[in-house]
Amino acid sequence: MTLSRGNRVNMIRELAQVLNHLPSWAEIDLVLSEFGFNVNDVRGYDDSYVLRILRTGTDGDLLELHQHLLPSTEPPEPEPDAPNVVWQPGQLRLFISHITADKLVVSALKQHLAHWYIDGFVAHEDIEPSSEWLGEIDSALRTCHAMLAYLTPDFHKSQYTDHEVGYCLYRRVPIVLVKCGVDPYGFVARFQALQGVGISTDDLAGQVASVLAARPETASLMSEPLVSALESSGSFASTRSIMSVIDRATGWTPEQLARMERAVEDNRQVREAVMPLSGPRRHISVPERIGQIISQHQR
């Protein structure tokens, strides 16, 4: 059986939830290795460890493990075909839910998110006029990795925004809330929201990237873009901004850590940059901070 992208994501989350309740890392590794997952390729026991390993498995591995851990639960049926949304390859797919009145500011946010290799889906920009737009939106909702809800006072009045949020809640994809004059309500009221008033679009994009880098469900999707951004950083300010997000990320592979180390050697904007610290010591060099991150993940 071939899993659809949505079913594969949901199955990985379901399996991770069960495995994370096992009493020790040793037992988790035992189960994963017996079902064909290579636990030696992933370093660092943390909140994203199980997710990072499960993502490497084939559909067959996941289905067999699902049958073992949840024998009374039927595996998901394949999802019906939906029109394809063209996402940027290698980027985190972010569905941005908003009302039409906010399309200009949301379009600007989409552009700044691209600096973080986050592909934001904005319906009025990304749907061809000749397309069946409801089908395109449905496809984007089915295949996004995360959602951003841009909450303004009229958000609830739209015929579609609350449905979009509800769809992503059902899929259990991470939802980032940005409040602009209205607090989260309904089923998302329990989630902490970012403040969208009095903050530049560039800074808001950086905060969204930080949240997605810290979430276990999206950490591994953000790690590759962050390393790429560090390698190509063109200024000390850019390096500091990238490192502020890297500081919160958890989903590193050994190869990505090695690339960070090489970025120090190859890129002067990384090698000579410094980051602010709170406390008696007010600054730390970026090479030193990268060294600390590498040490933490190699333990």
C-alpha cells in the first residue's frame, strides 16, 4: 500500500505518540531497529528524535510498525486525488489563512518568509485564474506542513478561514497564530499567539521561522533550509538573524552539523559574526555558538 502524503504525516505522528510513551530510549531504539529503522543515523535524544527516525522509513516500514503498535486500528485509506499545488521543492509548506482585506500585508509576509526557505501559500497569489480555486485550496490544505492564521477582527466573518483552520486542526499540522487586534478563539484559543501589531513584516517572518524550527513536527523540515541560509549568508546581520532561529532548532543530522562547521571556514560573514547574550557575558562569537550546538547534538 502506498500512503498519501497526508496519511504518511498522520501515521508518523500517531506512531511517535505511542513510542514516546515507552519508558526508556533503549526500548524505543529496540522497537525501531527491529522494524527496519536505522537508529544509528540519527543523533541526539530529544523531543524530535522519534519523528526524525520515523521520517526515514518506507511506507511499508510504517505500516508494519503501525500494525504492531496499534493492532486494533485500521491503517488509513488512500486520500482521493486532488488538484496539485506547486510547492517550492525542499521548503517547508506553510498555508497562510487570511481575509481578503489583509492580502497586501500577507503577500509581504510571504516574501519575507521566503528568506527562511518557507513557501507560503497565499490563495489570491498562488491560484491561477483559470483553476478551480476551491480545489486548489483543498489541495494546499491537504499537502501543507503547517498553517499560519493571520487573526484580524474580521477573520471570523470569512466564509472560509475558520474552515481552513479546522481542516488543519483535523490533520494535526502545527498552527502558528498571529494576532492583530483579536485574540485566538474557539479550538485554537489554547495556543499562544505571536503579536502582529507594531512589528515589522521582516521581524514577524523571523519569529514564525523560530516557532517552526522549535516545533518537533516541523524541526527537521526547517533544519535543511536554515543550514542553506547560513552557508549563503551575505552579512553579519543576516548571520545573527539566522543563528537566532538555529538556536531554537532541534532536528539536526550529522551531515547538517558538518556543513555548519564548514560554513564557519568558508563564509567570512559567519566566521567573524557575533551574537548577543543576556547576562554578564554580553556576546558570543558565532563559531563558538556553532561549536556548542555541535557538541550538544553529538552527545
